[in-house]
Amino acid sequence: MQLLHFGYHQAMSCLFPVIIFATLAISKWVEIPFLARYDFILLVLLLVQVAMVKSGLESIDELKVICMFHLIGLAMELYKVHMGSWSYPEFAYSKIGGVPLYSGFMYASVASFMCQVWRRLKMDLTGWPHPFLAITLGAAIYFNFFTHHFIVDFRWWLTAAVFIVFLRTKIYYTVRNTTYTMPLTIAFLLVGFFVWLAENIATFLDAWNYPNQQDVWRMVGLGKLSSWFLLAIISVIIVAQLKVIKAKQTKKHT
């Protein structure tokens, strides 16, 4: 029963990512009249986002976090496509600098999952590092995605820093009436692994293509796990810091 309850809330937390994959699949195999594929995906995801807020599946505060992730992800997409890391080969009216606007929703879907699972499993953290350390590390990880094209790639140094900074941090989550705990770094690894699986599905559905996937689809290399591990850290840092700020504001008003 515990496992079923846990699985249900994980599945509900993945609703937005699942809709993204379904839209990618449908638009790949079914021709959409009057709309370019990327434009169709953008329209569907905008409507879904509105529906989730209107239905109460997502709160206004969660929508703000998702929009933040959308902008952060879109900035990275514009840079990475410009540098030739990957491409979006299909035509669309909603493309800027070779990047379709729907691409930001793929980053936003990670934020949607984080916010949903945090609320549904009543998650909490202990041993959270000083905000200066957490925010500085998160910023360094994010900017390393940009700077490694010109200078040394610091990802392995940053990964080591993650294990040091979050050594004492644990995440608590509640399934029915039982509370469980795990080291936060394990949670980072799990999220990174599942995002890597999602990336393989997305590239198979031509959401985007890496240079070695232009002619035929190939599995995304395991080396990408480190990138998604670091992306998961950025996601958790942003969500956790916003939760801490929100909790302090609520406590102040009460």
C-alpha cells in the first residue's frame, strides 16, 4: 500500500512531463493541419498549463517557479543551439534564434515535478547549507554550462563541491502516515537519471537532435548523466530556496 500510494503521487507529479511526451509522440506520427509541429506543441502546452492552474493542480506560486525555469531553460537553449550543441531542424513560426519557444517547457516540466512532489509528499529538508553557499554553487553550475565552451569544464569539481556542501542535507517525505528520509545527493542522482531517460525518449521523438542523431537516432550517451545531475541540483536549490523564503514570510505574517 505504501508503494502504491508513493507511486500514485509520483505519477500525478509527472503529469505535465507525460503530456509533453504525449504531444511529442502524437505530433511526430500524426500530421497536424494548418500548424507547424513546433507551433502545435507550444499551443498545446500553453493550454495545458492554463488548465492545470485553473483546475487547482498547480498553484499560482508554483506557476511562478515554472515560468522562472522556462526562462532559465530558454536562455540555455538559445546559447547551446548557437554553439551547435544540438538543433531543432523543423520549421516553426515560434522559433527565436533557431530555438522553438516550447523548448522552455521541457525545463519547466522539471520544475512542475519538483513543486508537485514537494507538496504531495509533504517534503522537508534538514541540514540545508547557508543560502550563500547553495545559491553560489547553483549559479556556478548554471554558468559552467555556458563557459565550458571557452574555458576548462569544471563539472567534476562542481560535482565534488555538491557532495561536500550537501553532505549533511537530508530530504524527508511522507507516504500516508509514515515519514521516510534519504540523503539529498541521492535524490539528485535519481532525478538526473530519470531526466536522462526522458531525454532519450524526447530525442527519439525528434524534440531536438544532437549532432550524432541527425541521420539516425542513437541513444544519448551516459556522459549526459552528469549534466542532468547538475541540472537537478539547480532545480532543487531554486525550489528549496523559494520554499524557505515562503515559509519565513508565512511565519512573519502569523
